[in-house]
Amino acid sequence: MEFAREPQWDLPVEAAFRLQRALATAVSLVDRVTEPEVAAGVDLALGSRESNEGRGVVVVWRVSTGEVLEEVVARAPIRFPYVPGLLAFREGPLVEAALRQVRTEPDLLLFDGQGIAHPRGLGIAAHLGVLLDRPSIGIGKSRLTGYAEEPGPHPGNRSPLLLRDGRVIGTLLRTTARSKPVYVSPGNHVSPERAADLVMACVRGHRLPEPVHLADKLSKDRTR
């Protein structure tokens, strides 16, 4: 998969904050995809403190049939320090290494992480979505910013994720009846209103949409 903008990861912390704010202005919330046929789930596993290595994982998945079209596991060193709000710079090289090996062209990228529901509007799904210039969505298990009322108990129940000024930045979405809701926010080329529908179209009985669920399982498989 080719990048529209060359990634920059190895930066001083202040320069990373500046780049993050600049890239946030490039996010598009205009829908580019309506019914994706191929979705890619993106996840990663950070290594131990001793190894200083992580694994980026991409699973490319056909929405209509549930067929796995491609699996990629890439290893890369972790160089950026842990700084709250700058996790994309710590995790980005792992994701980049995996995405560059993907041969199948996905219509939609689904990230285990945040989209614009981020203090500076640029979680990893938005960051990579801008660099790739592709439709992307973040699915977070916990909240970074904004507030939302608890959605109903049934799959597909949802409530808007709002900033204090009332702006909608995503959705608190119940994907299955037996799990906690997830925080869905657009990364790039997806509207806040449409993002939750696209995620539900990829849910197959797990809390995370299926390609992200599969990527999560693969990231934890030490035999791969």
C-alpha cells in the first residue's frame, strides 16, 4: 500500500505536537465510501521492555463473505517515548511497516485506536488515514475526549460522542448485546454519522469489527 504523504515518526516531542496539529487540519469528514467490499483491520502488539520491538498487523477481509484475503505481520523497533496523546508516533512505525506490505487494496481501514476523538483531533486512525489519503475509522475501547450517554443494550444502539461545544466527533456504539460499547470516530474521508454504520456492517458477533478482531488475535499469536 502506497503512502500519499511520507510519514515522519522520529521527531522531538514538541515537533511531534506541531506536526499532529498540522495534520489534523487535513482530515476530511466527507464520506468517500458508502458500501465497502474490502476492509482492512489494523492492530499492533508492543514488545516487552527488554526487546524494544513491536508487531504491526493488518488483516484484509471481504465484507460480503467474511473471507480473509491477506494477513501481514511486520516487526519494527519502538523508538518514540511514551507520551500521552502522541501514541501514534510510538506505534506508527509498526503500522507503517505492515501497511507497506499489503498488496490488496482495501476500501476502508479500521484501526484499533482513535480517529478524531482525540485531544488534538488526530488519533492513529486519523493520522494514518491522512498519510495514506484513504477512508479510515478508529474504534477505541476507552474514551480519550468528549462525552456520551450510555447507549441501549441491543447491537447497533448508539449515542453521539460530543465535545463541550456540542460538536459531534463520533459515536458510543453497542456492537453486541454482551459487551461494553466502543468509541467509534472517523479517521479520514468518513463522516461522524456514517462511521458507526460502516463499523456495524463489519461486526460478526465480537465487540470489535471482524477484521480488527482478527488482527487483534493475530497480533497476540507468538507463533507468527
